[in-house]
Amino acid sequence: MDPAVAADQDAYRRFYDSALSELLSAIWGGNLHMGLFDDPGEALGSAQLRMKDQMAKAAGLKPGQAVFEAACGVGSTAMHLARSYGVKVRATNIAQTQLEEGERRVSQAELADRVSFAFTDYHQLGGGDALYDCWWCQEALLYATDRPQVFSEARRVVKPGGRIVFTDLVLSQRLKAEERASFMSDIRAPHLWSIENYDSLLSSMGFAVLERRDLSPHVALTFTAVARNLAGVRGDFAQRIGEETVRGTEFRINRQLEMASLGHLGCCFFTIEV
């Protein structure tokens, strides 16, 4: 593995393979993903499901198809796709704590025949070529050290005519370099891109982009809901996992909410045909 990739992987695992994982799952509702809101007062969970359903529609998912999910969190998306679309999902992650929680949830939901988990980094997927109808990833590419390698691997494992669908947090190009660096350090995401960076990369790799959407207005709504959820469980988690961990989470959520409210932090959604 590339040393830079390995170093980033180790940093990610130290951060998420901890008591923090339980807190994040609680305040995000088991889905560490953006919502697609019909109304500012809508519950986060229903907005998150709408986002997943929009992505599933873009992917053209059909019963019996195979989906590769990169950075699956605790398996909520994989379970939704298996239940609602009748697909089989290979859910992958590099945070063992999240994989273990996902396996427990899938077993309890009796979905083990349709959802399987694997410890896999999206820079190097392993396995054969052209195995999946869709490669799926939500707000995780901001941790990617080498995006061209990630998308090369996605292309490799998807069948001809299949789809790559992804969403990701993006930073405005209006931000000064020092502001960008400070924010990325604050939220521990050193590889945040702009939507224009994605345009350039996907074009240079010859991808057929079927859909490109800027979903930035939904980012502040999402973090507002997450901040509210955190306030509701703050006392309990401070006792269980420590005030320092909770305070750090609070800081990162508020920083992202602040940047989204200022129009600097957004979200993109791409659909690509392989």
C-alpha cells in the first residue's frame, strides 16, 4: 500500500475505531450522511432516506443486482438498499468498530443473505473485475488520499454499463488557502475538494457523467439537525465516553454548520456510467 494512503488509513482508524463511533451513530441516526430535505423542519432520518432513494434511482437499481458500497459506516444504507430494492450489497469499511456494529444490525434484521461486510480500503478493493452493477459512496471521499486510484478501482469492479454514484462534501473555491487548511484540520479531513475539482478529474479520466448536482443548501440543514441531536444526548455521552470526546465532536459539528451557513461547505452528487 502507498505509504501516504497507509498513514491516512491509520489516522482515520484511530479516530473512528473508538468510543466516538457510538456517539456519531447516535447523533446521526446510524447514517453519517447528508439529508435531502423537502422542508427545513423535516426529520433528519426521512431526509437521509430521500437522499439514498435519489441515488438508488440514479443508479437504476433492480432486484438481484450487486452493489459495492465503499465506506459503509454501520450498514444503514446497505440494509435500506437490500430491503427496498432487493439488491445484494458488499459493504466495506476500514473502521472495525463500525463493521462489527453493522454485522450485529444486519444479523438482527435477518438480512445476512443480502448484506455482507468486509474490511476494505477503497484505494485497493481486491477481488475480480466487473463484479458489480453499482459502486456507491456517500460523503467519504473527503478522506481519500488518491482519488484517481479510488475511481480507477471503482471503474474496474463495475460491469460495463453499470453505474458509479457518489456524494461528497465540498469546499468553495472562494475560500483562501489558509482558511481552507484551517477548516480541514479542524474537522480532520485533510483532502476536501471543490465540486470543480471533481469536474476536472472525472473529465480527465474519460468518465461519462450522467448527472451532476449541487446539493449545498441541504448541508446546513443536516448539521443543524445533528447539532440538535448532540445537544439532546450530550450529558449521557459525556459521562460514558468523556467530556473531551463530546466537546471535540461538538466543535467539529459546529464548525461544519458554520461553514455551510456561510456558503463555503457544500455537497455534490454525481452519477457516472461505466
